[in-house]
Amino acid sequence: MADCLNGGGKAGNFTNLDGTEQKMVSASAPPARRGFVGACFFVYMGLLTCVAVIAFILGCYSVNKVRNPDYPESALTSNLGTVPDGYSVFSLGTGLGYWSQATAMNHSRSDHGVVAVGKYAYLIGGVSDEGPNGTARVLDSIVRYDTETGLMTEMATMLAPRYRFAYAVLNGNIYVMGGTDSAAQDALPTDTVMVYNVGANKWTYGDKLSAPRIDPCGAAVAGKVYVFGGYNETFGSLASVEELDPTTASATSPAVWNKLPASSNLAVSRGDCRAVAVDKTIYAVGGAEYYINPNKSCDGDLWINCYRFLRSVEAFDPATKTWTPRASMVNARGDFGIEALPGGRIIVAGGERGNGVANQQAMYEVEEYVAADNIWITKAPLPEARFRDDLAFVNGRVYAFGGAPTCGQVPGADCYQVALRSVFAYFDVQYPRLYAAYKAASASAPRAATSRRMLLRRR
Ligand SMILES: *[C@@H]1O[C@H](CO)[C@@H](O)[C@H](O)[C@H]1NC(C)=O
Ligand SMILES: *[C@@H]1O[C@H](CO)[C@@H](O)[C@H](O)[C@H]1NC(C)=O
Ligand SMILES: *[C@@H]1O[C@H](CO)[C@@H](O)[C@H](O)[C@H]1NC(C)=O
Ligand SMILES: *[C@@H]1O[C@H](CO)[C@@H](O)[C@H](O)[C@H]1NC(C)=O
């Protein structure tokens, strides 16, 4: 081979860039070896052709797998739209954030709502173990929690006890929609709406919903209040949406609810869902869906076989009044805390999952959604697992209030008995909105949480 490469061992020709030939300096080139050099040339060209064919085949293969053969094995990008299929994506913000203990609430509280107003968090309704002899008590209290001092003040009592409701805030009014006032296992959903005016510290009844809902979700956007999802009287999950325009109220009658047509329904019916508005869009997140399981009985105590916790997320455009799917959460969850964050982000913390046999298993997992990139990013977990909690973004921090730890796993151990008083504050660590895109070690490696589990809770 060495002989071939230097043209028979003694001399060779080089072609300059301008096309002129240049002789290699050589003492004497025996003319008898010219034929041998010609044979080497054909072997050399043959090998080059082989290499070109192999490269072509590999090129076709990689184009087929990756579409963009110019994309490197791994890259940092701020634009997820440029990442070809087949790449895994990892946010540089993964795992960031820090939770620290804050002043605990005076009373345990679970299944409540929390609304941020100025430096305060308003804790609304819920359930605690403060009934006679430690029985469940559905709360009619609203407490103003000062995040600077930890001081708590009882505000005007609600018109009735309420938990497992949806809430929304619009123009200084907090709308408490649906839910129930009974701590019994077979509590029936209500269709009532209570409105709290924060400035006046005063409650009034609003117009009734078109149908009772328990564990629904709600939010306000573009001057209107929306409530959707939840469960009906027989605990079927709901997809329907109702809309309220407060400007249609008159001096004598409150604004009325308008049930939107089926074309405005959620694509996936869901109860125990959560929702927030971000930049004129409402996001309906997670929850649990009732479905008919073809393989398993759901009679009696087996009801768990016919509900599944959801990872799915839908976005509502108030202009078209339609929902479109968005990226699913990393973890399926129901009954979790949610809050909108600055910069077009959403944070969810805790939640309920099941193991296929029992539900009411509390989660530590925290995730953040970045709307501009349509991606969920795992963040620092809660120090203490919880579900039926809620969040408020106050003073640049996210506060997680109450909820329940894993409970109800044995008969008689009801969740209200272990409702939490603890409060945690989350420090939102800044990070560049950059993603590492990389080829996974094996294309067939399982992606995070692709398998859905069938679970749910019933109280
Ligand atoms: C609470 O428990 C005590 C002792 O078991 C009982 O005597 C009392 O009647 C109970 N009170 C209520 C309100 O149930
Ligand atoms: C909470 O407890 C503190 C200290 O015991 C008390 O000063 C405050 O009034 C209580 N607040 C509420 C809302 O119960
Ligand atoms: C509740 O919803 C389920 C479907 O999710 C439906 O089959 C059932 O008839 C509904 N029950 C009532 C009382 O509307
Ligand atoms: C029911 O069983 C079939 C066959 O094992 C399976 O393909 C299907 O996914 C199952 N459906 C549900 C809802 O579990």
C-alpha cells in the first residue's frame, strides 16, 4: 500500500489548486515501473468508490432517522422548533428551585382554594379535623395570611361551608364555584356560586351553575369567568364549560351563567383538575377521567378501575371558545396545587396518584410549564408530599398551603384526620431558557412516564 501511495516508491504527481501539475522532486524514476503505478491508481479509485458508497448508505440511514443530517449529536438551543425528531430535550432549569418552611397555618386545611392579593394569600374554605371529637369539619372561613409576618386574620365568614370547589379571580372578586358542604363519603355536588369582594370583605351569592359540579376547575380571562370539568352526581367526569360575564349584572339580578355549546367542551372530561390563565389563554391541567374499562369490573370497591389520572393539558382561547391540546405534564396527577408565574409560566406542586389498588397517595413532584416553548420541566420537589393543596405566588415566592399527606390506605383512616397545617415557600431560581438537545443512547429507551396508570380517588 505504501508503494501505491507514493506512486511506486520514488515519485508522484500533485495537482495544484490552479490545475497545473507539479512534479514531485525525485532523484531517478525507473520507467519500467509505470505499469505498476497505473494498476495502483485503479485500486485506489476502487477503494474511494467503496468508501463513497458506504458513506452514501450511512447518510441515507441517518437522514431517514434524523431528517436533518447537519444537526450535531448534541446541541444547546433556545428554539425547540429547530430540534429534529429523535432527540431528547433537557432544560437547563431542570431540578432548580428551593423550598423552605414558612409559618404554619393556625388550623389544618385541605381541599381549599388560595388566592394571592398584594402581599397576602387568602385561604378559602376547605376541610379540617376540627369538628366535634376530631370529626371532619367543612370550613366556612376565609383567612388572610400575611407572607411577610406570618400573621393570620379571619375575614368575613362564607355564606356556607364549602370545599372541593373551583375558584377564579376577576376585578377584585373571588368566585367560589360548585363543590360541596358535606364531609360525608357520598357528598353531593352543589350548583351554587359565592362571590367574595376582597376590598369590601363581603360575600354574596352569584347565579347558580347550569349543573352541579364537584372538584371542577375554573379561571378568568378576557373579562369573563369560566368553570369547567368536575364530576356530576354519579361521579362521571364532565367536559362541559360554563361562562359568566359579570358586566351583564343589573341592579336587581346577578350576571347569569351561559353553558357553552358542545364545540367548546374539553377534549378530555376531567374532575380534580386545575386551571390558570396565562396571557389570555386558560390552561386546564391534569385531573382524573372516568372511563369504561373493558377489562375490569368497576363495581363497588373496584370503582378505582374506571378512573385514570391524567397528564394531559388543554388550552382555551376565549376568542374562538375552543380548546387545543398542549404538551402533557411529566407526571399524571389530580387534586394538586397550581399557580401562574411571571414570564408565561405555570407551576404545579404535589397532587394525588394511585398504585392501581389504592389512590390518595400524595406526591412530591413539582413541574413548571413554559408556554412559549410548550414544555413541562421538573423542578425541586416539595419537602413533604401532599395533595389537595394549593399555591399562591406572593412577594416573588410560591407558597404551598396545607393539603393532605398519603391517607385513607386503611379503613377508618380518613384524610381529613391528617390534613396539614404546614406551609412551604418556593424560591424561583432564575435560569437561561436553554435546552440541551441530544441523541438518546437508545432510540427505543422508554420516555418518561409514557405508561398511563388507572387510578383515582373517591371519598
Ligand atoms: C366526644 O367523645 C366523648 C368521649 O368519647 C363523648 O362523651 C362525647 O359525647 C363526644 N362528643 C361529641 C360531640 O360527639
Ligand atoms: C393564629 O394564632 C395566633 C397565635 O396563637 C393568634 O394570635 C391569631 O389570632 C390566630 N389567627 C387566626 C386566624 O386564628
Ligand atoms: C354523569 O356523567 C356520566 C358520564 O361521565 C353519565 O354517564 C351519567 O349519566 C351522568 N349522571 C348524571 C346524573 O347526569
Ligand atoms: C384491555 O386489554 C387489552 C388486551 O390485553 C389491552 O390491549 C387494552 O389496552 C386493555 N384496555 C384497558 C383500558 O386497559
